[in-house]
Amino acid sequence: MRMRTVFVVMNVIGVLMVAVALLAQVQESLFGTWKLNLAKSKYSPGPAPKSSTVRWEAFQGGAKLTVDTVPVKGPALHWESSGKFDGKDNPLKGDPDNDTAAFSKIDARTYQTVQKKGGKATITSHIVVAADGKTRITTQTGTDAKVAAVSNTQFYDKQ
């Protein structure tokens, strides 16, 4: 009887350890590949890009952001950054207008990124993922590289 009790206790502990490990790996609602829905998006100043795909993924206890955009004029853009959702600046590679990005998590479906050039904030993006996880809206405010006011509302569909 005593051996059976030890066996049951060991199994319960094993199941609890697996459950804790699975809960620790719960993905952020933001994670995934998102494609810009141009028909619903609004850009000020314009023009809107021809296309844009954004990928958020788990990376070293935080997140990695990869953006591929095809502008109306000029070459395609590819930039990326990685870091934790702690509001601290992280190097941004490939973006000619910004050199750092800071990620923050406001709640389970709301995030913020702040892009900077030379330590000065340029674009703040407020991201809200829909409850069903299939769409998200990004509201961007700030100034672009030409110091023009930016007020963009971008709608994305999860791929």
C-alpha cells in the first residue's frame, strides 16, 4: 500500500510539473505573422505602402519583431529588433529612420512599441489584438524622418 501511495504522489507531481511548464510557454496574443489590410488602413501623411508583413515571435524570453514593407517608391524594407516587453531600448537593424525600439505590454491584448532615432522618440505604436486573435489594429503617432506629423491607423490580419 505504501508503495502505491508513493507512486500516485510521484505521478501527481509529474503532471503538475508538466502543467506549470506548459503555462510558462503561453504565447503572447501578438505572436504570429500579420499582413497589412490596406483597404481598412489609413495613413497620414500618405502614401500607404504597397504591402507590409509583420512577424512577432518568441525569442530568448522576450520577442523578436521582423517587418517587411514594400513602399510605393523605393526599395523594399526589411528591419528587425528583439527584446523583452520591459520598455527598454533595443537595437533596431535595417530601419533607416530609427535605431532603437522599446517593447511594452499593457495587458493581455495591448502592446506598445516606441521607435527612436539618436535617443529621441519618433514613432509610438499602440497595438491592440482583437479578442478572437484574428486581427489587430496599430495606431501610430509621432514624427517621421522628415519631421512630419504621423497619424496612421493600420489594420492587420493574422496569417
